[in-house]
Amino acid sequence: MKKLVILDSETVTKGDVSLDEVTALCETKIFGYTPNDEVADRIGDADAVICNKCLITEDVFDKCKNLKYVGLFATGYNNVDIKSAKKHGAAVCNVPSYSTNSVAQHTFAFLLNYFNKTAKYAETVANGDWVNYKLFSYFYIPITELAGLTMGIIGYGEIGRKTAEIARAFGMNVITYTRSPQKVTDGTRVYTLPQLLSEADVVSLHCPLTKDNEKMINSEALSMMKPTAILINTARGGLVDEQALADALNGGKIAHACLDVLTNEPMTEDCPLRYAKNCTITPHIAWAPYQTRVRLLKEVAENLRCWLSGTPRNNVVK
């Protein structure tokens, strides 16, 4: 039986979702959390590793001679040195599409909370404002309808398309900027990035992080946005220049930012956005509903099963 090491099980389960379907396939060691400087030691002579965010570097491949499979508890794989994996003959298998519904849902949780001011009004009620008000209703915090607003979606893969579908259900206009415009077949208008940034009331990021688009939302990009626009990022923190965004928020250059991801996770004490004005941050939870994690682990198990049978699937090493 092949040897498997799971490096960071606590990133997908606290015991509420079972790993049994995965661990039944190999002789398995499980670690809830692994610092990056201990990754190679913990993998040791194992044939396979599964992780979420642990760095699988060239040094790890060099030290772990038996390592021929890297499975991911994720869609993104920028934590794995793909060139080194190819050099060492290792498969790197991710899980695409498992979180489409949950990430799109979180995008609109941000959107609705911002435009309906749900949390702010609930706070006023908790503070006694309604008890002490003479009329049946008060609405001194402005609320905005989504219908008629323009949603600019950067990246038009499965999550981008699902976000567009929900936006249209609310009566929003949808435009997109994508590196694959030929794949936009649903009638959505494809814009250049400057056109999208200048026209959108909501800019929502749904693209993978690459060397080409790192910090694509920088001071220049932010200067193109409407002062009333909001930015939503449920994709990857590295897409945004965090200092530039903090400066734009603190200077009133854009109205608000809603972020589920940061460049460094967990958030560092000196993160520029920690105390930025008009900024809502959640701790990378868009992918994390129970049902989503159950789906994820089934796919992780199937990826491993296919590799063991000699027919790897979702292998990003080309």
C-alpha cells in the first residue's frame, strides 16, 4: 500500500467532515497543521501528499525522492512548484469547480450586506433605536437597489458565470473582462479592463492568480473606478495591491471593498487593510460551507483513487 501524508487537515475539517474516504486508500499519516519548514520532514519517504496551502517547493521534491503525487484540498495550486513536479515525474491534482455555488453566494452576501446595510440596521435596533422611534420605520442609512447597477466580473470561468447568473436575477447589468473572450457565449459584453473598471458599479474578482495578473488592482486600476464603486475579491489576495487599496479607501477614491482573501493568510498585524476605512474582510470562508467541503473531500478521494489506478485526473502538470 502506498504511503500518504496529509499536511493540513484542519484547513478542511475540524471533525465535522470525514477523511475516511481518503485515508482508506493509503497508509496515511495526518497532521492538522504543518509549518512550511517542516513539510519535507513530514513527507519523508511517502509516495503521496495532500495539502491545501503548504508550500511544495523544489527543495521538497529534492528531499522527498518517493514523492510522485501532490493532491490539493483546493482549486488553486500556486503553492506547488509545477516545474519541479514535472521534473520529478509527479502528478499535481487539484479540485476544480467544487466551490462555484458557495463562492458566488459569498459574493452576494457581501453585496447585499453593503447595499441593504443589513448589519448596520441590525446594530441600530440592538442599540434601542427602533424601540425609541415614534414611527413604524426609519431609513436614515441609505439603501440601494441592485437592479440597474452594473456588475463588472473579472474572470469568466465557472464562478464568474455563476456570479453573472445571480446578478442578472437581481436585474443587474453584467460586463466582463477575461483572458478567454472566445469562451463567453452567453451574450455577456466583453470589455477591456480599463473599460470595465470605469463603467462598473461593482468590480468582482473571479480569476486565478498568475505572474501576469499579480497586483492587477493597483493604484492605476483603482483610479479608473467610480468613487461610488465597490471592489469584491473572493479569488486570491495577490490580485490586489493592498497598500494601494488601503490608500484608495482611506482617501475616498472608491466607496468600499469586500475581501475574503489577502496576500498573506492568516492576516498579518501590519496588513495595510486591517484598519482601512470602508473595508469588510472575512477570513477566507467563501469556499467553506459544510456541503462544499463534503463535495471537496469526495473529489480529493477520487483524484487519489485515479492516480493509484494509473489514470490521474485533474492533473495540472502538462
